[in-house]
Amino acid sequence: MALQPILEFPDPRLRTVAKPVTVFDDALKTLAADMIETMYAAEGIGLAASQIDVHRRVLVIDVSEEKDSPRVFVNPTFEVIEQELQDYDEGCLSVPGFYETVSRPRRVLIKAQDVDGEAFEIEAEGILAICIQHEIDHLDGKLFVDYISKLKRDRIRSKLEKAHRKSA
């Protein structure tokens, strides 16, 4: 397993739409393991392959308190079960240090495959529902900052660009 660098906003590669996974092999299992290790090292609860510059429809999530229950979702989709929206202060490993309130459907049905290609479905609510929607957005080239005002988004972009210049 190996840690992978995480792309940061406003890197244009974060806007790439990920392609479906069609081959379920050892390389996919290695990718998933690397993503889990990277997510834990960055102290995140979710990571999409797009965030490590791999544009395939794979994401990992662990919303457990103990951080010992990673889940892998390959080719994930979701359907809204309950239209009621839930506000949540979202952060993102690709937008470090910033949190903004985003409204998303409270309950969703997730359809995906595991690393062996087996299909599964789960109903999710609360933080898992929020997280899966956030990570699927990454696979579609969208970031949580797209849900906030242009003014706030531009401020975040400016601060991150300044930080990148200082560290270069």
C-alpha cells in the first residue's frame, strides 16, 4: 500500500469526470487499499479516486467513530429516498482548512459494486448519506465549493492559491 498525493482546489484535474470501472482485478484492489491508507493518513472520512488524479469511479468512506470500518464503492450511484434536505458543515481533503454548510438529501439509496464486481445496495442517512453524495460529486467533477456563493468560493480559491505559492 502507498500514500497518494491529494489534489487541491483549484487544480483543474479535480473537474475531470471519472470513467466507469470495467475491470475488477488486483490493480483495482491496490487502488482501493491505497485510497483507504491515504484517507486515514489525511484524517478524512471519504476519498474519491479523482482526488488522487485517478479518474475512475471508485470511492472509499469510513464514517465510524473508531476509523476501522472502511467501505469501498465502485461505480456508485444514488437515488433520493427522502426529499427532505439536511444541512451539514462539509469539509474536503481537496479544500483543506475550509468548511461550509451544504444542503443535501437526508436519505439516499446507494447502488455500487465492490472490488470484486459484486453489486450491492444500501440505504444511507445522516453522515453516510452526506459523505457518499459529496464523494460522488468528486467523480462527476464537482466540489462542495460549487454549492456556495461565488464570493466565498473565490476567497477560498485565493487563499489556497496563496498557500500553494508559499509552499512552492
